[in-house]
Amino acid sequence: MRKELLYAILAGGVLGLVIAFGIWRVNSSISTSNKTVVQVSPTPSVQNGFAVTISKLQNNDVITENPIIVTGLTKGSSMMAVSTSDKDSLIDANAEGVFEKEMTLSGGLNRITFTAIDETGNQAEAKLNLVFSSEFPLQTVAPKEETKESTDGAETIKEKVEKKVEEVLNQPKAYIGTVTDITDSTIQLKNESGEIQQVGTSEETTYLKMGKTTTTIKATDVAIGDYLIAMGYTNGNHVLKAKRILVAQVLVDPNIKVVLANITEIGKKDITARAVKDGKDYKLTITANTLLNKKADGKITKIKLLDLENEDRVIIFFKDSQTAPEARTVFVLK
């Protein structure tokens, strides 16, 4: 029994070292630029023997600058398909698996899906929700006096814990969900996972309603059943002290799927493609909104349906529907 426990501890330690090494590789391999660099922290989702690591930026972090550069780590030399609610793009990870993507966020909630695809069609996926607000008031934190370094220059465990807690509390977050209860100083939300979250409000909290135009509203205009994006800072009790609250429309996940396939048939308004991984055939409608592209020598150019040929290898982004699946974006790989 003791040996089994010891083996379990050792296995956990090795796994932690592997993840930590992956994060170190990402942070050391990406060069900085004049744009905001978002370095992704470890939330690996392992599928088909490899993973996409994206974090440090966590779900529902509030971003105040545009554009951002998201970086991450996956299987070496994979292709990275990136999808938002209305746009798809394709980039390459380098031989070490490092990738970076410049992204311009929309105001409010942004749902981003990163799908890594290798040459055999295997995939690994990670999702990230970010809230963008250029008007969000960032809080300023006075720098602390540096403590005297220990003889070996290493931080104590207590200092590391305090630094981590401080980073979390100083990172603006968003609570997103439907209002289930309201008091004079608290709004209760139910998020999409069914969890109840508490939002504290004050006289400093600003309220806006999003639509074709964004208008300022009063606290009394918020009602039970409204869908809110509340932005602020969390305390030790996980209560969000809101600085800015948006009444918005629910952002539905477009449920975009990605497949690496070979074209087997081309119609006037559809294509049929066979998946490289499992041989499944996909018959997809080509609409006026479908974007057709060719990726060659690191460059992407727009093409037309007439430019497609049988046996072309393609990556297809499509709306997953059992009735009439539509191709949203197609990349021909040359």
C-alpha cells in the first residue's frame, strides 16, 4: 500500500514537471512585440495523444487592449485552426509546437476555440472565453517593498503563495450569466454551467445595455432574467466587486467543427470530402457566405468554388448540423 502511494506521488510530480516544462518552452520561445502579448497558461486538454495548452489567461478574464497576441503550445508542426463566433483562421505551430495568433477582440464576450490538427487528422482542442472592454477601469496597485533575499536567492513558499494570490486578485474577471436575484448591493447570477455566482455592486458601478448601440442605464433597469456580463475583481470569498456591468444578448456557441479531409466530389453548391482520420464522408453546402482559401508557402489567398479539384486536401470549418451542414470556411492545402 505504501509503495502504491509512493508511486502515485512520483507520477504526479513527473506530470507536474512535464506541464511546467511546456509552459517554460512557450514563454521562452515567443518574442515580444509592440502589441499586447497574452501568454497562455497550462490548461492542457489531452486528446489523441497530444494537447493544446492555453492559459495564464483563464476563462472570463477581462482584456482592456486590442489587438492581443495569444500564444500556446501543442504537438510540433501541427496546424492550428482558430475559430470565433464569426471568423476562422489557420496557422502553423513550429517544430517545437509553439504557436501564436494575433486576435482583435469584439466588445463583450469572445468565445475562441483552438483546434490542433496533425498530418493524420488527429485533433486536440481547447476553448477560451475572454471579455473585452476598453473602458474598464483597471485598479492600480502600489508596489510592495522588496523583502530581503534569502542566502540562496530563492523565494520562500509563503512568498510564492502570496504572489500567486495577489496576481489572481489583481486580474480583472467577468461573471457571466442570467440574473436570478437582486438586492440593493448584490446581483445573483446563474452561469452556463449552472453555478450560482455573487456580484457585489456599489455607487461606482456603471451599467450599460448592449445592442446596435450601447447605452448607459441605471441599476434599477436591471431585472431578473437579464443576461449580464459583470466585470470587476474577486475577493477571497469569490464575490465579484463589479466596476462595469453589461446587459447583453446571450452569445450562442456556433458549434463549429473542423476536419482534415480530401475532396471526393464537387457540386454546384456543395462539396463532398472524406476525412483523413476515419474515412467518414461529409457532404457540405457551399453558401454565399462560405469563405474559400488556398494555403501555400505560408501564404493564404482567396479562391472560388471553380478552383477546387477532386483529391484536394482541405481543412474545413463547418456548422455541425444533422439536417444541412454548411461549410463556413475551407482552406485548400498545397
